Amino acid sequence: MSPADTLRLLLLSSLWGLSFIFMRVAAPEFGAVSLVLVRMGVGALLLVPLLLSLYYLRLVWQHKGSLLLLGVINHVRPFSLLALATTRLEAGFTSLINATTPIFTALLGALFFSVPIQRRQYLGLALALFGVYVLSADRLDFALGGDGWFILAVLGATFCYGIAGNYSRNHLSHLPARVLAAGSSAMSALVLLVPGLLLWPSEPISGQAWANALALAALSTTAAFLIYFALLASAGATATSTVTFLVPVSALLWGYLLLGERLSLQILAGMAITLAGTAVATGLLRLRRHAPPSPSAATAAQPMAATLDATPAATPGATPDDTPLDNNHSRH
């Protein structure tokens, strides 16, 4: 990976890590749905200028139904669930559970999209889920208002990302990156317009909450999308997939520095187990075999993808940000 791509990777992980901080500060005042309306509305306004050509507008119109579905399963539902979770859970803690997105992408791909799954991926799934248990064992309270429901909300978001990643890879991989990012963002904003306004808080929203909401839209959504697509085009899917492991570390550090969130031994142990399981499942951490693998077996084992807060990307190719992309990462 070139120095420029390394810088992009670190910047991307930092922006996506900050998204949990921004949500943690803004969500209690905005509420989950209204915050996501601001996030996607401002994000759409910043991304839609990328579509100002007849070619791209025609593609959006031709695929409006698919972009609407992608917007719902990749933005509206998971972003709302994450925003809801951060009204109760710490930013770093939420990001660690969200790191299981690649696991759900693999599992749902095997169950519903005929994607082959290997034994190591089942092992990775079990290990990652055990890591989530270690993280949350003392917080699985499912009484009314208990933390357990908010933890399930984060897992629900990763489940949505898993569906979105497989759906986009199977049905939308021919579309340019800008069409997917801007088109799905615009559709998300339209879906959220009425419920977001109906649920708009009656109390005045502080300047701090507004600043965090706008930063969430401009930095962790719009800027992060552009960096993500540029990194995929330049460094490839395998290198870009490492952002999955950097985002929780980034969120934990930002949470500690900006919000005073504690870093306990339990959190660090849970993080290590969860990320190790994800690394095994995605193929970034290879398990040693007793017998050396044959060359054909080595080349056959390709790293699996994960969907990061993420919109897929691919294109019949024109500009660098429109190169075909492997949509296998999770967005925040």
C-alpha cells in the first residue's frame, strides 16, 4: 500500500470512528430518526452534485427502485438503529459490536445468496460472537429500558449491513460508485423526510448537538464515502477491508479522549476476541494447517468481504471514482 493510500486508510478509519462520537453527542437531543434525517439530508445535498450529468441521472431514474431499497437497508434502518443505541451505549462499545458486520455479511451470503462459506468462517463467527458476549455479558439486561435491547439494536444494524452488502454485490455491482452513494443517500433522505419531521424534538436543540450532527453528515458520511471509494479504486478491496479493524480502535480512542469513556480490561479483551474472529472469517488471519496447502487451494481461498456503513460501488468505468469496486465493507 502506498503512503497516500495508508493516509487515506487512517483518515477513513478516523472519520468512521468519529461517527460514533458524533452520534453519541447528537442522538440524545435529536432522537434517532431526526438525526438520521439530518445526516442523510445534508449528505445527499453534498453528494448529489456528483450526478449532474444526463448519463448519471438516467442511471438513477432507471434504478430508482433498487436505490430506494439500498437506501433503506444500508442507511435508514442501520443508521437509525445505531443512533438509537448511542443514546444509551458508549461510542467505543457500540463500534466494537458494529465490527461484527463482516460476519453477518458472510453468514447471510451463505444462507440466502448462494455465497460459499468455509469452515474457518464458521469458526470466525463463533469467535466473534463470543467476543461480543465478553464485551456485553454484564450488560445483557432485557428489562424495560435495559442495555440488552440497545445491544440488540447494534446487532440489528450489522444484520442490515449484511443484507445490503450481499444485495448490492448481486444486483447493483454494475452501477458507478457515485450513483450508488448519491442515489441511495437521496432516496434515504426522501424516506426519512416525513417521519424525521414528525418526530422532530419539541425542545430546542443545542449548538453542540447541531455541530455534531452536521459533522456526522459532512465528515463521517460524505467525506468518508469519497475517501472510501478512492481507496477501493487505488488500493483494492483486500487492503481496504482492514478499515474494519481500525474503526473500533479509532472509536475507542476518540471516546476516551473526547468523551472520557473508560477503557476497561473487559472491553480490551472483548475487542481482541471480536476482531480476531472477524479476521479469521474474512481471511485476513489465516489458520495454520498441519499439511502445507497446495497452490490451487491457496489461490482458491479468497478473503471474504464485509459491508462497512456502506454503499457498494462499481461502474462501467470512466473516472477513477467510477471504477468497478468490491462492495464488501461496513459503513457507520
